Amino acid sequence: MEPKEQLRNFRIGDRVTILIERREGNREVVTQVKQVGSESTQAGPAVWRNGVITNLDANIGHVEVNLGAGPQTFAVEPKEQLRNFRIGDRITILIEPREVSRQVVTQIRRQ
């Protein structure tokens, strides 16, 4: 780890992302450590998108929505929101980033 001072704020069990660089002699060195969940690792800000429901499962809290470039499946929190919707409904959804590369629908509205 170079520089070693980067490790001061971390504890065993923390989720992190690391940057590994190759140095002389093909040696791999960790040069950057970031806490997962910090703003630098988020997928981006929450966004409202329009689409059509192509499939849904209210019991497990998943909805498949065609946002224009083909269907995408999202977890819905809270899943009870799905009770009032059916396949074919035109909707507007709020997509929020959670862990890296995971997006969750937190609000659903009819268009």
C-alpha cells in the first residue's frame, strides 16, 4: 500500500474499492483505497424516468420497465407500491443508486 497513511481511517470489515497499479518489475501496488458508499463510488444521483411496465412481481418487489432502450428490471422499495400497478401501465419512476452498480425504484407514479 502506497502511501500507507491512507489506511488510518479504515477498520476490519469495511467495504472498499481499491486501485492497483503496476510498478517496476511488474509488481502490483495498491495506490488508492475508498470506502464503498462514499459519493465517489455512487452510480450517480437519483433520476426520474418514464416507461412502460413489461413485467412485475409484487410479492418479491421487482418491476421490469421498458425505458425506451429495452426492458430493465429493478427492485422496488417499499415493494407494496407495486400493488396498484399492472403490466402495460405507463409510469414515471424514481431510480436511486444504492451500492455500486445497484439501482432501486423508490417511487412509482402513473403518467
